[in-house]
Amino acid sequence: MARHPTFVRAVAAALAVADEESVVEQVVALGGLAGARKPHAVIVARLRELPAIAADRRRMAEDEAEAARWAAVDRAVKRGETLRALVERGDIYADEARSMLAQDFADDGLRAIAAAALGGGAA
């Protein structure tokens, strides 16, 4: 089996997306081989699934990161708008609000978004 071209290709594709230990763990995690009429075929099929599984995980992680970024942008906008309201009411000075934004947002992009909201305009 180790020299069969189909197995070799499946292993190579799986190893392209994960290290050897992870490939073995993932194949085992997909279930046992008891009762399989062709256990070798089951293993090859599982190996072939791993690149798609890895791609799905990568897409999910990217989607989660994008959602987190949009949530951070939303927080920055709301913070800028809140500080603008405080400045407009005279509760704080504009320079105090800008100083608060510098403390609140280490990320330059988020700070710029919050500053734009503070100024009532676009970044």
C-alpha cells in the first residue's frame, strides 16, 4: 500500500496541508476501520478529505478574523461618536477626546476611524 500511486498522492496532498502527526490524528479521528470491507480504501478516502477539511478550517478562521475586525471597527466608530457627543455637550474638550482615543486604540487604523467619527466625518 505504501507504494501504491493513489495512496502516495493522497498522503502527499494531506502532508501539504498538515504535518505527519496531525495527518495521522485526523485520519484516526474520522473513525475506526472495524467492519470496513476495504480498509485501505477508507484510509485513502480520508487522506483525500484532509485538504478540503484544512481549506474549510482556514476559511472559517479568516471569516472569524474578518468578523472580529468589523466588530473592532464598529467599537471604534461608537467610541468616536460617544466622545463627539461629550465634546458637543461641553463635558470634555476635543483635545481630551483625541487623547482618550490614543489611549483606547493602539491600532492606527482603528484610531483613525474613531477620530473620523469624533470629527463627524470620514477617515
